[in-house]
Amino acid sequence: MGLTSSLFSGVSGLSVLGDAMTVIGDNIANVNTVGFKSSRVTFQDILSQTVATQSGSAQVGRGTAMGDVTQAFGQGSFESTESPTDLAIGGDGFFIVRHPTDVQNEFYTRAGGFRFDKDGNFVNAAGYVVRGWALERNPLTGEVEDIGSITDIQLENFTSPPEATDSISVITNLDSEGDNNSAGSDVALSEAWDGDLAATSHIGDTAYEYQTTVKVYDSLGSTHDITIYFDKAENDQFYEYIVTCNPDEDQRAIFGATTDTGHGMLGRGILEFTSDGVLSEMTFERFEGGDVDTGTWTLQDVGTDLTNQHFTFEADFLSGTTPMAVELNFGTANIDGTPGGWVPDALSTSYYSSASTTVFQSSTGYGAGDLQNINVDTDGVITGQYSNGQVTPLFRVALAKFQNVQGLFKEGGNLYRETRNSGEAITGQPGSNGLGSIASNSLEQSNVDISNEFVKMITTQRGFQANSKIVTTVDQMLSDTINMKR
């Protein structure tokens, strides 16, 4: 062996401790890097050299080498932010992102500082697109379900399309002591309607007892008024009613001349009440065309038609389109399809001795809306809130995990790449299959323990200092050996 071997042992210590200091420096440099995971160096001895001794043979060490550099994937602390698209993972897993120009080139990251770019892509600061599933709501169960395989999270449209009204509810109290203003027949109220487009008034103020108006939407999101007029009928405990719209907006193909008095007339019917003022029976006729006095009316037998437990009228506010069917609910339904089988709801139209008034009214449908806000739930569901009041699930953020996270390859930019040693990515929904949950308005901070790094830095420095002493000491010994010749 000799002194030279001792020199190389000291040099090996200097080399690996220098590398160890590089790892410590990298940890400290990234103490504020979002999603960064600290690294740790382990050492191992080098294969020893066998030497002859008086007792046989022995082994003499030849120095040290770097055994491995491993990462600590423990949870970092969360920092609260003001952006709902800042995401952190509580538990195991990585976000999946792809290269901006290569859809097949996927990477994995714990850094969840995301945002939507001008094209609607959900990206990180470097433009890598976050991956997940598109969502739809099951019409039968109402549950949000993933569609197909993992894809880019991209908002193709920042507006919510309108939806036409298909149901309105009008709950009123009709004064049992009201006047019969349109006396003369059971359909006198409908005969008082004048749908002539040139008319200044389409029904006289004295022709009815009470009116109420509900706003509805067509398929393009425009609003229209549906007005229901009520008048007490000839018989006690009966009210007749008509359903109308603005004649100028009535585009049904059943009309010809502008003087047709049927414009705006959608339907008519009778409400019957018990002696206790409870709605017990009703009729409804749809207006199909012609003059309101002599034109065509279709009786809808809502008492025996199981498919229509309420009233359904048709309106066309967009010329050339299919008329929209709207269900009219007065707060009662015929649930068994038999005459007299009407069951009032908890809130139902009544016939009490008090002023006629609208107790409650509502309608389905809505106009177009602009995206106003984004929320992300713990299960990764990205929900859009729109100006029309709609809250729509859009996408679900996907997470991935690996059998051997130490086998991942660090790409820089807080990114990891899958390798053969890491195994293939196992993808799933947040909160399932051992994957962590999502925290919105949060970023995961570096898990570097700076106090621990300082201690490592001191011990590494001392080790380096000691090994340098080996080199200088051996150098002195070699110098003494050379001086022996003098």
C-alpha cells in the first residue's frame, strides 16, 4: 500500500463531502420553492484492499463514495393564496401536466400554481397544460361523472348557454268574495281577450279579478312575460283563468292576418275549490288557432293523463322554431291519473276570503351567462360560476402516484419524469386509491428544514476539514520520506 493510498482515501472524502455540500446548498437554495422536496446524501465505503499480516490477511479501507441521493417526499406546509386556481395536494400524488407543444410528453409535479391562459388552457407558469377529465351530470342520478380518458383541461367557452323555460309555478290566493267581471259563460274571460296586433289594450281592466306575470326564457336566452288572468266564475268556488303572452311576440304559425284576435292567447281553464278553499279540480285547453271565440281549442285532460300531472301550454317566440312546451303548476298534481285525484302540495293555490295575491312564483330556464368565478373542490372538481346564476362542473383534476417515487427523474422546473425504475403512473381521482385530496387557494411549500440543513452543513464542513487534514498530513509524510535521502 504505502502513503499514496492514504492520500487517495483523503481525496475520496473531500470529493463526496463536496458533493454532499452541493446537495445541502441545493436544498437551502430552494427553501422557498413551491412544491420542492429536499434531498439527502448517503455514503458508503469503497471495496477494501486485502493486505498480508503476521496472522494471515486483513482488509484496509480505501476511502468513501456516495451511496445515494434520495428525496424526502414528506408533506410540505400550505400557504394560503387569493387565487382559487392555486392548488395543493394534501397527501400522496402528483399533478399531471404535459409539454405545451407535445401532448404525449407528460410530466408530474407537486407545484400547483395554475391559471387559465388566453386560450382557456389550465397551465402552470411555464405553459405546461394540466390534465384531468371532462365532466357531465348524470340526468338520472344527478351525480357528476367523468367522461372518457384523461385529457387537457381547457375551457373552450367562457359562457354558459341559455336554457329555455319548461316549467312555471304560480301559487296564488284567489279571493272567494271576488267579483264575476266577465259574466255570461264559462269561457267569458277568454272571449274578453283581443289579440289584434294593432290594439292598444288586449283586455279591459274590468274584465278580470286578478292577474300575475311570470318571466320565461326562450332557447336563445331572451325573456318574455307570461301573464295569467283570473276571474271568478258563475258558480261559487270556481275561478276561470287564461294564459297569455304579448301578442307582438307570439310567432306561432297558426296565425295569418295581423288582425287575428287570437294572437297571444295560449290557453284557458277552470279552477275548482272545496268549501275549505283547497284546490280540488282543474281543466286546461290549449288555443290552437283562429278567433278566440270560434277558433280551435284542444282540451288537455290533465285529470287522466299520467304523463301530464300539470298543465302544458305551447309558445313560440322565435319564428320558424319548434314551439316550446311549458308546464304550468298551480301547486297541485294528479298523481294517480284519475278524475278527482288531485293532491295539493304544501304550497298550493287557495280560495280564501282575503285579497287576491301571488304567494309564490318561479320558472325554470335562464339566459346566457359569463364566467365569473372558478372553484376547485377537494375531489378535484373544477366548477364554474356564471353571471346567470348557474354553477356548472367543468373538469376534474387528475392525480398520479408511483410504486417507487425515488425512481422519478428530476427535469427541473419542479417537474418529474416517469422512468423504468419508478414504474408506470397510477392515475385516479383525488381522494381515491390512496391519492391525496386537493386544497384550493393554497400552495404547498418546500419541505426543506433549514435548521436541519444548517446542522448538516456544519458536520459536512467539519468532515471536509478533517479529510483535508489527511491530505496535508500525508503530504508532509511524503516530504519527510523524500528528505531522508538528503
